Amino acid sequence: MDREQLERYQFQLGENRGKLAMASDLLTDALVLVGQHGVYCTSARQPNKPAMDLQIILQCMNESKELILQAMEAAKS
């Protein structure tokens, strides 16, 4: 984790929202890496889609990121 980036987020957004913003960034980075991996690990049944385990991982990560963004929005008010 990039401590300097976390400190910047916390300075700009407050402690809790800063941590959520950092978590969102980390999830985004992980989503990109899993997405790139999915290009090479395709499903045997559906060659135009990532392997099923990668599809499930991507879905869970996207849902987690959405929850983080909702929490950030709720914490704003």
C-alpha cells in the first residue's frame, strides 16, 4: 500500500473516506490485473469470456468496489 497516497486521501477526504478511497484504488488495480489475466485464461465453453473462476472474482470485486463507493457517498453527508 502506498502510504503517501493514503495520507493524501485522508487529508483531502477525512480519515474514513480517505481509507475507503484508497481501498477503491487498490480494488481498481486488482480488477485491471485480473482483467488482463482473463485475456489469457479463457473459458473452454465460452472462448470470448474469461475462465469461470475469474468471472466470479471480477464480479465479487466489482460488487465490493460498488459498496465502497456507496459508503463513501454516505459518509460525505
